[in-house]
Amino acid sequence: MTNAEQGWKALAVKHGLAERDVNQLVSWWHTDGDLGRTLECVNDMTESRVRGFSAFQSTPTSFFDLFDRLRAERLIPA
């Protein structure tokens, strides 16, 4: 991520965020691995449900809950 460090530091200062070092928040190698795949990744939860893991949280709710937590911890802007 070209210029990510400088850009994040400016954003953190502007919004009073708790972490000014973007490298403490992300792992670029992992993101590159996830987003750089040439194959689709398909997951199936059938086996988990067969074994009794039936509780779940919807994907949108998971993201909204995460963003609320990150805002509360001042890791992303409000």
C-alpha cells in the first residue's frame, strides 16, 4: 500500500484516533493473499451445522458490530 503510513497518520491525527501506526492495525501480506487470489474460495457450513453449530450472525450485522467496536475504540473515524 503505497503511502499508507503517511495517509493513515494524517487521518489519525485529524480524527484523534488511538493508533497512528497503520502497521499495528493491518497485515499487508494477509490482505494481499486474500485479495490477490486467482481462484474463488467457496465455503460450506453444512458439516458444522450437522455437528450442532447452528447459531450464526448475519454478515451485515457482523460488519456493523465490528465497525461500531472499532469506532468505540477510536481505531477508525466516527
